[in-house]
Amino acid sequence: MVAFDRALRKRPVVNVEFGYERGVDDLPTYRVMQDWAEVLRRAWLIYLAGGYGAYYYSNTAWDLVKPDPEPPGYRRFQILKDTLSALPYWRMSPANHLAVGGPCLALEQEAYACYVEGLRITVNLSSMAPGPVVAWTDTWTGAKEKADTPRPGVVTFEKPKSFGEAPGLLVVRKPQAGN
């Protein structure tokens, strides 16, 4: 829906209430709450569709404020922010036609970011210059792993086993000058 709205209206799409992370303390507030992993998953899907979101935590909802202890999802949203800030995010667009196995945000020929919940993703890198830089980010821990440099064309990447159940973000960037 975010990618659809973005393409239709040609303006930013903001989804601010896509989930409330369940509080560390069980305080009386909204009845609908999700665990941190589900709220984070929804956030990645919104951002990879070219949208913008807001983090909500049930212990700091409209009717109460108890920020301590720090919620488990909070630092993981910092990983999302840091990872996307390192990309030309503001110039990227949804590009699901370039990937099978997860949503893709791309600035074709320059940078691709693909969210992978499963074991692998297939990406069309036909328009990418030879020798791209490829790396994975564990969306739960921020751990990074480099991947082998693929040949141009359609390539299948395997999510690192060390990520376990955590979704990964595959980032493919054009080669840097001098490499």
C-alpha cells in the first residue's frame, strides 16, 4: 500500500501507527500491542516501500510515560536509521521488479537495498556496473557481513546463517572509483 500510494500521488507517504511495541512492564494502556520483532518487521517493510514511519512503544503511549527500562526494539530502530542513512535513501524508489524474495528499494545503477526474511533473495543486477560492493546487515543486531562480488546479471544471494531467524538487509552498491 505504501509503494502504491507513493507512485500514485508522487509525494511522501507516512505510516505512523503501524504497531505498538509491547511494554517491558505490563501497564494499563492500549489493548493492541505487538512484540518488538513484529513492529520492527513492519517498519522495514514500510521504509523499503519508500515510506516513512514512527516508533511507538506502549509504555510511552498517549496515556502514560514510562521510558525505563529501555524497550528491546528501541536500539533496533537505531540500526534501521543508521543503515538507511548510509544509503542515498532520499533518492531511492521502490523497485520490487528487481528482486524476488523480499522488497527492494533502489537507485538503479547505484544502490539496492533488499529486505530478506527467508533464506535467499534473487536480484537483477543487469544494470549495475561490474564489481559492486555487497554486504548484509542483521536487522536485529546490526552485525554486518560482506558477500562475494557477483557478476552482472540475475544473482541469488544467501542470507548469512549467522543471522539465525533475524531478517537481513542486502545492500548492493556500485563499485567505488579506484577499486
